[in-house]
Amino acid sequence: SLGELTAGIAHEIQNPLNFVNNFSEVSNELIKEMKDELKKGELEEAMAISNDIEINLEKINHHGKRASDIVKGMRERSRKSSGTKESTDINILADDYLKLAYQSLQAKDQDFHATMETHFDPNLPKIDVIPQDIGRVLLNLINNAFYAVNEKRNLLNLARQSGDANLTDFTYEPTVSVTTKRVVSGENETAQIESIQISISDNGHGIPDTIKDKIFQPFFTTKPTGQGTGLGLSLSYDIVKAHGGEIKINTKENEGTTFTVELPA
């Protein structure tokens, strides 16, 4: 998960750096032109060029700050867990990792495409968790969801090429959604928020019943050699349990899978 996250960071930083490099090169050329115009005594033309250089420098500054903000954000996200719980906005945490997981996949496979959906409860309270640890759980589950829809897409593409595809296969849209909601006990004035749920859903092939009971076991994986350690779900399970929560799975073959993390409020 951290390896995929690193690929996403590299991709995200490269974009503003490309702007910085391009505008720097153009500005260098403009400075040479401005010097030539000054030698000719063409002050008006030199002033026009200087205005272009000023605009370029503003763009360099803007994209440089953007790269700095990305690095700052990742330092906060990837710093070693202190083991200390902090009041955390789960909606923001989930949204951050959804985007980073998607960017990391696109950095490795430019043909990858999936629809991302978010259904965040706007009244979700902040809860006390270790944000780095819960972030790793979310990253792992989201990565698995993207992997599942990408595998289904690739298999359907092969079926189309061989002529074995059904009509419904041609309309398949890989989709990963993240949903948050409150679990409330009581009604009206006596209502109390007992826990919050974070659900990560995909419309992949689903998990067969024969292996559903094994997926949380350490080192169990269905991914090809080199693409999975089989530790992600096991570690996620341990982290959620350590927070006093539960992690559940609801899956249907050929339709998709939903992992739900429930954490005490």
C-alpha cells in the first residue's frame, strides 16, 4: 500500500514540477529577447516582454507552492504513528485516501479508469482514532477495490476480443464508492450516536464463498506473485479491532464487494 501511495505522490508532484520547468525555460528565452530589444532601443517591446516574464514567474511561484503543499500534506499523512488518538474528520481522511489511491493506479497504468463516488454523511462527528492507522486501513481497502474493478475490466476486454462477451459486458463501468454514516440508538431527544460506519464498495467480480472466510488470514492472497503480500486485510483487521471496532464484508459473485468498517463514536 505504501509503495502504491509513493507512486501516487511522485505522479502528483511531477505535474507542478513540469509547469515550473516549462515556464522557467520559456522565461529564459524571453529574457534573451528582451535584452535584444533593449539593445535596439525598443523600450515598448521590452516592457511587453517583461510583463510576460512577470506572468510566468507568478505561475512558477503558484506551482512551486502547490508542490510544497503536496509534500507537507504527505509528511503529515505518512509520519510514524505515535499511537496517540486524535480527534479526526473521517470524511476528509477517506476522501484524501480515495484520491491518492486512484492517482497511484493511474501513475502505474495510464489506461486505468474508474468512476469514484462518495456519499459522506455531512453530520458525521469527529471521532478519536489514530489517523495514520485508520488511514492505512482505508488505503488498503480502497486499493483492493480498485484492483477488483480493474481485473474485471481487463477480463471483460479479453472476452470482447474473443467474442465471448455478453451484451451487458459492453456497458460495464468500473466503480468504487466510499460511504460514511452514523449508527444511532434511540429516537429524537434521546438519540445518541453509538458508532460510525465507513463502507468501501466495488462492482468487481466479488469474492467466492470458498475463500471468503480466509481473506483476513495473514499471507492469504488471491493476487499474482509480487502483487500482494496477503498482509493488508490481516493488518487492517487488527487495527480496527485495536480501535474497538469491527470490519465486515458483504460480497456477491459477479456483482461486487463491500467492506464496512465500524468504529465507536
